[in-house]
Amino acid sequence: MLRLTSDKKIDIMVSTNTPSARCSDGDTVVFETLDCYDCSVTRQGERLNIERMHNPATGPLFIEGAMPGDALKVDIIKIETRDWGAMGTSFGEFAFKSIQGSDHSMHVYDIKDGFVEACGHRIPVNNMIGVIGVAPAGEGVLTVTPGAHGGNMDCRRIREGASIYFPVAAEGALLAMGDLHALMGDGEVFGYGLEVSGEVTVKVSVIKNMQLEQPLLIDKGEAMCIASGETMEDAAEKALTSMYRLLRRCGQDEADAGILMSMVCDVALCQMVNPLFTVRAAMPQEMLKSML
Ligand code: CA
Ligand code: CA
């Protein structure tokens, strides 16, 4: 099985990146990933004084046959992580702008038997991928930023067992991923999840002529349009507009597409801490079955 090692890393997703590896449509591939700190934090919570990349993503992977106008489907088969995670505190910014805490340190927690022991609680892990995407159309996008190409979406539903479709904008798609979290709540309020290195096993498939505006995520019976914008409202509107257009393409007329969404579409915040906000709009997967 093809394995992309974590020394093949990027901090910008762009069509001019040189591929780290190539694979065929339908292949299963393993991505070894560093944590968002470029693994510069020790298990004791010390920050090593090394030159580090910000939010590195492993790749990019060139998928033969993927062309602009196609979609790249990524089935997330397995996510494995190291047995500890790190999280820095961020008082005075993000969600805690009005809270001036005195703690600005790194906190480290053990991960054992599928649970995290933290702050007096035993919490079941939800391994997820913070950064996953393809080369965007036009200018490159740093791996700290989300967009229509994916990137730093920090959506906790991008996890083992889920599938995600990306709009292909460059030949070969140029898939990259990193920034795994063993846990992260919607909002990612401190600016970090429980950050871990690890490895992700995915199957990549080229879907011909599936025009997408935004990433489309399938998880546990729900189909979700994920969109990012300058404000939460902007991101939500983009996600909902994308979902509406998909329902229309599935044969719903203009009123019915909106009525169904008003009845059952759930909107949730993915993250509020990156350069753009990210929101997801979820419908029952069955309502989009004619295109999936
Ligand atoms: Ca992130
Ligand atoms: Ca992160």
C-alpha cells in the first residue's frame, strides 16, 4: 500500500506544488501526519525551540485521471493517533476575547483505550482530520485557512467512516491532509483541538463530471455542505446555497428544495478561530441519493 511519510509536508495548497507521490483512481493510501505544532511539543508539554511549519499537511498526492470539473471522493477508512495529545490555551482571543486568563501554557493528556483522561473526566475520543483538501482554483491557500478546496475546515464530522467529496481544480487533484484531533468540539473555542500526530488510511476515487461548489461530507447518514466565509452568516449562507443547488440537481423543484431544507436541514458551526469561519449544513443523506 502506498504510504506518504510526514517529511513530505506542505504549508500551502496550490496547483503548482510538486506531488509527493502518485496513485491510481481507486487506490488505498496511508498519510502519516504531524500535529499542528509540527511536532515541536514534547510529551511533557515543553515547546522545543525548533524551526517549525505552521499546521503542516502531508502530501500532496496526485491522483491519476482527476481533472478540473471532477470531484475527488475520499473515504476515510482509518485514523490512528499517538497515545497523547496537546492543547495550548488561548485566553484573550477567539471565543475568549473578554476573558483574560493567566494560563498561556501547553497542556498534555494521555489517550488510552479510546478515551482521553482530562480535567477530571474520561471522554471518548473522536479522531478527526482538521486539514484536508485539494489544490484550489487560482492562488494558493495556506494550510491554516479553509475554503472551497477544503483546507483547515476543522469539522469534527470529518472522521473515520466518513466520506468527503472535493471539487477538483487542478490536474491530479493534489490531495493533502494533517492537523488530526483526538477531540474537538464545534467552534474549536481555544483555537486548538486535542492535537495529535498519526496516520490516516483513505481510499481515493475520481467521480467524473460531478461539479461541486464546496466540499460535500457524508457521515452517519447525513450529507453536509461545508463552507467558509468572512463571517458565520456568510459561511452559513454559502453552505445552505450549496445544499439547495444539490437538491435541485437531485430533481427537487425550487419550492420543494427550500421546503425540505426548512423542515430538516441542520446548520452547525465547525470552527470560529481560523482566518475564515466554517459552517456545515446537513440533510439526510437519503435525500441526495440520486447523486451519491
Ligand atoms: Ca485546524
Ligand atoms: Ca488543530
